[in-house]
Amino acid sequence: MIDILACPIDKNHPLELFESKAKEDIISEGALFCTKCSRFYPIIEEIPIMLPDELRDKKHEMEFLKNNKEALPEKIISKGKPWHL
């Protein structure tokens, strides 16, 4: 599926994939990252949440970042858009 996903903001493709939890080659938690606009999109319960900024839940995503700060790269944790730690 990663081969067909593009950033909903700038349509950049391909996105970088980072996993924080996986089972049997299926990523249950992680993030997709757009190298063009520096936005990240969380993967929660195997589902990529790829919404435009105005529809994103800041509280929920900040908790996601806190819970995954050891598993995700610095460019997502401290510099990712639309928000970071």
C-alpha cells in the first residue's frame, strides 16, 4: 500500500515509512513522513491517518509523538509538521 500513498498537502510521493510496532511484517504503529513539506502522518492500529492539518487532532497526535519518541526519528519528533515535541 505504501507504493500508492502520497502526501495530501503537496502530493509528494513516495513517503518515508517508519515503524514503531510491527507484527508479522504488518506495521501496527508508526509514521509516514513527507520529505517535501516535513509533515508526518501517524499509523495507528495499522491505519495511516492522512488528514489535512485543519482536520487533525493535535491532542491525540501529541500523545502519539510522546508514546513513540524513542522509536521515531528526530525529524518527526522535534521538527515534524504540523506540530512536534
